[in-house]
Amino acid sequence: MHFLPETIDKYIDQHTPKEPELLAQLNRETNQKVLQPRMLSGHYQGRVLSLISKIIQPKSILEIGTYTGYSALCLAEGLPKEGKLHTIDINEELYDFQQQYFQLSPWKNQIKQYLGDATEIIPEINEMFDLVFIDADKPNYPQYFELIIDKMNSGGVILSDNVLWSGKVVEELKKDDESTQALLKYNKLLTEDNRIESVILPIRDGLTLSRVK
């Protein structure tokens, strides 16, 4: 969904640095071969993720929801040489696709893939995180937050994708719409939790930036 006029979106895209060639190739192949390619972070949001990561220079990143690996590679651009990125996805059909592109990247030895249920995997990762990107199944967003908040370093950043959910968060709620219900709960949680400070950015489908106090 476009929250800004398409002409403005196009102008912003034109005035954003180009994605690296490896990401451009991944973008093309995702659109050609993978279902629901709109789930890809894409050029503009990818450059936002990259810039945030470069500003933070995180030693440890957690990504919940790998999809085809585009956002992971964007976030990895800010890793120092000793840094590590942990990325979790439940879709086994995409594992080899992700790995192919991770192996072609400069961060092939810094990215660790996990396959399975993130609610079970996160407690098993013995790390404190400087940066977390949540972009997975919406009904579990509140649970993901509770699982990671005590694993965040002070000053760490949590990025939450799709928080505006194509505008459904301000429309009449349908009783069977579990995802929108979860996002409404999640957005309220991020607003009220005194352990963090948050702002929603109207980027693509909504991106919340939360800083851990």
C-alpha cells in the first residue's frame, strides 16, 4: 500500500542510493521465482535498514523472518568484522535460496541461519542484541517482543515491519482478522512499554523504530 502519492514515492526512490548488484540480483530472482514477492523489503526500505545498521554498527543482530534474505544482507552492511547476524525463518523451501545469496556476500561467515519456530529458537540463542528486525507472522509480534526485550543491550534498536498493515489498523476491525488484532495490541504495547521509546515511520507498510532505554 502507498501511504504517499505514487509520484512522491517514485521521487524518493530516485533520490535513494542504488542497491548493491547482489541485492539487485536477489530482488529480480525473488520476483521471478518466489511466491508473494511483495514481502521483500525492496530497494528503498532496504537502504533504510542498511543506513540504520551502519549508524548503530551492531555487534549482534537478530532477524525474525528471513524470507529470501534481502533484509538480512541489508542489515549485515553495518556489521563490524567481529559482528554476527542471526536470522530465523520457518519456511524450509527458502533455506537453500537464502544460503545461496548469503554465500555470495562479504558476510557469509557472519550470518547464521536458523530454520524453525522463532518462539522456540530465540530462547536458545545465547546472545545480547544491539539490533533486532521483526518481520514475520503478525499474530506472534507481541510474543516476539517479550522474548527479545530482555536480550537487548541498552541503547539497542528494535525495528518492527508492517505495523500499519495496509491501513487496516485504522479501519473497522473484523472479528476473524487475527493479524490486525495482534498488530493493534503490538502497537499499543510499544507505545506504553516504559522500557523503550518508539516512533512509527510511514515507510512502505509501516516501520516502527524502538530504542531500548
